[in-house]
Amino acid sequence: MTAVDLEKQELYGGALTSSVPVNFKDASFFRQVPDTQEVFVSDDNEYLNHSMVFDIMEMVEGCKSTKDAAVIHLNEISSLNGVDGRCKILSIDETTVSNGDVSDDEAIILTAVEPSRKWGRTEPSNGVLLLVLGLIRITKVTADILISYNVPITDPDQLKDLQELVYKSNTEGHSPSSQSVLSDTTTPATSILDTINVARSRVGGAMASFVVNDWSLFG
């Protein structure tokens, strides 16, 4: 699996600009999307069922760090997905956004896995969901911008490799707040790592190109 080019995309009527992968389609054309979200889904067989979601949230207050805020948002997403308490964080990495008025704001990229559920059903599916979450904290308007990239993992070989990554993270003392299993040079290269790297690079690209064009969006 290789990453594909990103293309600039206007969001929320042009109030924001970021980037999404080419061949990703605006989901609002064929399903209802909440007003606070912009959702894009893959139209490419190589990235079947991949999706990218932009979400505007109120800034989480009272956090000791941006990493803590990212974990709170992740837990809220897991709760909405019906898998409370069963999400495993593989890495939390600090990053920067260097565009205009958000260049001094803090940003995080978090990588996690959680049990996946079939659409419209309560029972778990046979796979897991790989979730890469980007968080940009815009202090000027007390807003948290979430950029999430979702990949359902059902391939048996990838599931096995992912299970080994989670096990390695649990047993070798890797902490999301320090070195992660993804940055460990002893972790063998596998197709699931390729998938994770594609997802992380796409979220990173979206964050790097993020621009606020119209601050009135935030009220």
C-alpha cells in the first residue's frame, strides 16, 4: 500500500481549507452528515472503506496537556462507536501547524485501534477499526478541530500483525506519552505498519495544510 496525493479541499462553505486524499468523495452527497462535520469517503478500491472526518468541537477545558485532550476526544469517539473502554492507544505524537493564525496552537496525532461494529448493528464485527486522530487546539476561539482517519481492518494477516503490535505495546512498557511501539526500531515492517503510516501521513498532511479563512465560523 502506498500513499496517494492529497488535494486542497474547502470545508464548511470555504470557511476552512485543508487537504483530503484524491478520489475521496464528499459523503454529504449521498448520506446525512452532522452540521459540525465534513466527511469524505474513499472511491478507490485500494483504500476501500477508508474515511476522513473533520469535526469542530468545543475546546476540552481543564486538561493538563494537549495529549490529555486528545485522549478525552478519543474516548468520546469510542463511546459514540459503542466500544467504551476498549480502545487501545498505540502512539501520541506532538506536531505543529504552521499556517497563519493557528501556527502557535498545539497539535497532536494519535493512533489507536478499537473493536469495530457493523453498520446499524450492535454486535461486534470480525475486525477492528484503525483510527488516526489529529487534534488542533485553536485557543483564539476555544475550539478543538478533530481530523480523524478511519480504516476497518478485516484481513487476517493484518489483524494478526496488529494484535502483535498491541501485545508488544502492552508487554514492553511502551507509553503513549513517551516512546511508542510504532517508533520502536525493533518493530518489524509489516503491511499493517504500511496501512498505519498511510493513515498517519494523510492526517498529518491535512493538519499541515489547515487554514482558517473565515473566523466567523466559530461565532
